[in-house]
Amino acid sequence: MPHTASRYLAEGARVGLRHFTHADGAEFTVRARESKDLHHPWLFPPDGAAAYAAYAGRLIEDRTKAGFLVCDKEADGALAGFININNIVGGGFLCGALGYGAFAHAAGRGLMREGLHLLVRYAFGPMRLHRLEINVQPGNAASIALARSCGFRLEGFSPKMLFIDGAWRDHERWAITSEMTADR
């Protein structure tokens, strides 16, 4: 489904970043089904209409979450991936936890790197957050490489942090602050 640049919250040379909508369900779920091998065993995005409606609904309606779609401008705005900010906390913390995934047709092309850079600027700009965190399973080399390439630093290790694919999984903690981006 094509999307115009006027709908983008942030725009780079090859991608635009915009919020999830309920209307994105058909394209998102097709891309998720096409990407099962790429995502397994790290994440399990919704691949059916009902699951997408619930997932998008949470990202759209819950003030502690924000969902963003990375759109490939060179392919008429086709969905290249997604980045979610979860557990958004205000006050003295001003932090959120990121989750993300590329779709198989866009993997390895640098689109998610550009999208994550846009998201970091958007989160530290209009969203007024101070810190973003990414929790990554140690074996997920592609996700760790993306975090590192976007300026996130390794801060620690959390054993048995999240229940994923039937087991409690260890995670590395990566983070970036607004000051770190100002230094670049």
C-alpha cells in the first residue's frame, strides 16, 4: 500500500517513518508471514488479522507504547520493518524500550539502520525522551549489529529476562541517551 511523504513523521534518503494504523494489517501480516524464517527464534510479529488488530490497537491506544513502521520510499512506501517503543516512562526517567524487526524482502539493505536513526532522532526530539534501551538475545547478531551501528552501547546482561518461544531467554542490554546523539 503506497504512502505519501506527507504521512511520514521523519524521513531519510530511502525510508520514511510513520505510525502504525489499523489499515496496515493486510500488508503487515503478509510481510510477517514471509519473514518467519528471518524472525525465528527471536520474535513473533502478528501474522493474522485478529492478532494484528490487537497488536496495532495496543500500539495506537496505549500511551506507554508507540509503534512505527519503516517504509521503503524506493518501493512506493512498502513496509520494510517496524520499530516499537514500549514501556515509555515520563517524569524523571523519560525512557522507552525498543523492539524492532526487518521484513525479509528488506533485510540487509540498510533500511532498518536508516529507520532506527530516524526513530532515535524522533524519540529524542518531538517525543522528548532522554533514553532508549534495546534488549537483545546474545545470539541475535543482526540485531546487535544494528544497535551498535546506531550508537547504542552495551550496558549489561540480564539472565532469563524474557519468556520467548517457550523459555526464559537471556538478553544483553543496549542503550543510548540524548547526550550521546548530540556528541555525533
